[in-house]
Amino acid sequence: MHFKDHIGGIVHNTEANTLFGISWGSRNFYQWKLNNKGQVSNNSASPEELLIINPSFYIDYQDCHYLGKDLVLCSGLQRYSNNNQTIRLGGFDLISLKDYRPIHQVPIRLWSPTGLPMTSNPFWIESIAEKIRAYFVPDDDKASTLFIYDALLKP
């Protein structure tokens, strides 16, 4: 499939049999319908016809994962400046694919030794026993490090 926008992330909504895509910088969302062969059935639609404006602006999504039940978890970052000071903030957004709005937004106050937020690039998150484990690779060079964090779940 060819599409006239830079798609920075894509997830498969297995319940609705659609693909959910985010543009570079994640200002725009797109949704494509799949037929029963797994092929995009509305691939002739223009970006303007498929465009869904992202209502959230506090981070630009870098990676997203489908969680089931029309929910997507996206991570990303944004750079904020004030009086010649810059801070890069990362976070998670839990997005509903029913209305494309964040249900919950969580800043992630973790940075790599290079100063990049942990959520600068790919991530993976999973539930293990009584905790959530998150994996991050924030840096873009040959010395990239895989960071692993555990968060305990409270009953």
C-alpha cells in the first residue's frame, strides 16, 4: 500500500480488523479497514478522507501497541523551552480507538544517560506476575542500551 504521509507507527486493531496509524509527529491519526484476507480495503482513500486529528499535544508518539478492547498504548516525547532552558519530557498515553482520545496520560520521568527521555524510541511493556515490566531503547546510536524497569502492582 502507498500513502501520501509519513506514517511513524501502526497497530492492528484485531477486534475491529483495522489498522491504526500515526503520522510523523503524531498530529494526525489514520484508520484503514482490512478485508477478510488482511488486505487494506480502503487503500484508494486520500489522506484527507482518512484523517483523524490527534486531540492530545503534550507528547509526539514514537511507538504504539494494541492492548485489546479498542485500546492503544503510545509512548513519546516533547521538548519544552522557557527562558533558554529546555526539558525533554516523555510519557505514555492510553488511547481509545472508539473516539481517538487519551483515556489516561502519564509523564515518564526517566532519562537515558544521554539526556533523552526513555520514551524517545521503541518500547515494549508486559504484565509479569504482580508487576508491569517496561523495556526502552531511547538512543539512536551504536551504543544504544536496553533499559528494563519494573513497577509493582498494588492490590
